[in-house]
Amino acid sequence: MVQPGPLMASPDKFSITIKGVGGHGASPHETVDAIMIAAQVITALQTIVSRNLKPTEAGVVTIGKLENDEGSVSCGCGSTFNGKCCKLRRRSCALIYLC
């Protein structure tokens, strides 16, 4: 049975790298912690769909991987996270990327 309208979502992959100033975990006040910045950006990304798309428009932003470039006792100088944005309509894609 064929129905009008979109059938499956279209995914767009993305990768974001945040550069900070690394240092030892015992002196976090001397660093710009890329992990903390990445956490704030990821939190903000999760509100894009809920605050910018109408409830009748489908879209989702997913973060699937977060990596820090330093060890466990240091504040990293860089973080990278990867994700995917899925949407049914081109208009939804434009709204998601504008935010």
C-alpha cells in the first residue's frame, strides 16, 4: 500500500570538536575544560527539536559518542563528539541547522 508523504527519516551525521586549555585535575581553575563545554553544548543541542520544530514535524538530534583527548586525572584540552540529525522534511533540517 502506497501512502502520500515521507516514509523514512533522512539522517545527517556531524562531528564537533571543542578546544580548551588542558591541565591537571587538581588545578581545574587553571584550565578551560573542554569536557564541561561539550556537556553544555550537548545539553543545548537536545533542546533544538523541542523548542524549534512544531509538534507535528518530526526530527531528532542524537549524540552517539563523546571523546576526551586526555587521561582520567587531567582536564582535557580537547573534546570531540559525534551525532546524527534525522528529519522527515527539508524544512525541518533547515530549522535544526539554523539553531
